[in-house]
Amino acid sequence: MTIIAAADGSALGNPGPAGWAWFVDEDCWAAGGWPHGTNNMGELMAVLDLLESTAHVSERLQILCDSQYVINCVTKWMPGWKRKGWRKADGKPVLNVDLLKRIDTAIAGRDVAFDWVKGHAGHDLNEAADERARAAATAYSRSLPADTGPGFRTPVAAGAVPAGAADVATAGTVPAAATTTAPAAAPGTTPRPEPESRFTGAADDLEADLFSVLADDTDIAQLEDEELVVQYEQELLDPRVRADVARLAALLHPDFTEVGASGRIWDRDSTIDLVSNADSGAVQFEQLQLERIDPTTILLVWRSTRDGESAVRSSWWVRDGQQWRLRFHQGTPTS
């Protein structure tokens, strides 16, 4: 019998209010978060809580993640980090080491496999975990109690494979170690632990562990600022993001200005109010130009297509402290 669960994390602002969640089915899931954390912290905490919540069962555990960072941490990088005293190849300390050490302990002796699934692609379990992680992050952003879920209760039926699970690409299996973990406390009897540390580093440190490099592994390039900007621009087209006031506020600069096709000028508050309350259909994104103006400014020119109508759009993204935010946007309808 195999227990199949999705684990996911969310951060509004990254760093900012953060959430995590794992999901087996409607009667078996858990979520939580913190007022301040990163997306990677949420991804790791979801896996950690799932491992600790299932420590008392002997079934094989299959964890579905849309985070290559988590999968690589556990299946590739942790052995090398441990040999180096939890330091990376460049000698810098590993980020989120408290969570990683606890995962290393919780996974020892377990039959656990990690599979990668594409996020926001309609995979039922991944979508359910993402929804709950984002809900937890949103609750913390508004100083409201988060729904922590029922916790681990009944394993899925033997042989049951949730919709979409057959489409995952296996990323690696963690071999059983010589020791086993102690059984976890009964669900609901002990509050779920929070990480021992909080993110306090600079923006460069935020991504330093996302694609790490070890001497005995293949080099993986870091996500560049230009790639982040394109990712954020497309995130603003996601109906779920547009309905999330906290996420919109994190992506739009406090002095954000938009010049509409009618010539009307919109500020940040009026844009958030309009976007978060409007029905928006699917929008096709086509990148036309991407230029780094200076270290803190990026120009993105792109074409939007929706319901047969298109527009060429210009977006000015600026680095505001640790976060890239949209400062100015203008769209011009095309025939």
C-alpha cells in the first residue's frame, strides 16, 4: 500500500506571510504558516509535517511536489551538505538548515519517494495543497486564524491512485536508512512546530539555495532577475492571484501607476480594487522585449491576447528592497 500526498508552500511577497500544506484527501490534510517566511520554507515545512504526521505508519509514502528545490534538497544535495557540515560548495551555510535537518531525521528508515508535478496545471492533489497553503498565508497576512485541517487520519485505500498521479515524472527515491524515527504524537495532541529561524537575509540570499551547486553535482543556474520579472508578470494574469488582495499588494509598487487604453490613470489602490473584484478570463502571454535598464529597473514588453483581442503592453519593474515590483504599466490595443 502506498500513501500518496501532495505538499506545497506559498509566500505572499517572498519573504512575507507564508503558508504550507499537504493533502491526501478531503479527510486527510494539514496546513499552517507564519507571519513572515519564504516560499521555500513553506515547501520544506509541508514535507516535514507530512513525514512527522505519518511517522507511525509503515506504508510507503509518495510525495508529490511542484518544487524542484525540495526534491533536489532531499534526493541530491543533503548528503553533500552533511559531509561539509551543512555548508554549500562555496562555503556558505545552507539556508533553512533547521528544517532540512529535521527532514533528514524524519525520513531516516522510511520508504519515501518524491515525484515532481507541474504546478498550476490542474493536478488534483497539487491544486488542493496549493489552495490550502495560499489560504494559510493569506490568513496570516490578515492576522486571522488559519485552517489547520484534520491532520493525518486514514491512509488512502490500497492501490488507489488519485487523478493525475500517473502523469508525474519520478525525480528520485530516498533509500531506507539504518535507523527509524520514533512514532509521532496522535494528531491534534501537539501543536505543529515552527522553524527555529526566520528569514533575515538579503535578496541575494533568498535565491542562493534555490538552485545550489555541489562539487559532485551538475551545475544548475540561478533564477535571474529577468526570469523572475517574467514570472511575476504572468502571475498577475492568474485569476487566483488577481482575486488575492494580499498577493496583488505584494506585486504592485506602492506608487504603481497604470495608463489605461482610454487614457485614464489608475493608482495602486484603484487597480487592486478593480482587478480583485472583476471576472477575468484566460489571457495568452507573448514576450516581445526584455531589457535591463539598470540594476534596479527592467522593461518588459509583451503582447496579451484574450477573446480574440490583443494589446501590446509595457511594464516597468523596479527592485523595491528585497522584492521586484511593478511600478508602471501601459497597454495599447492592436488590430
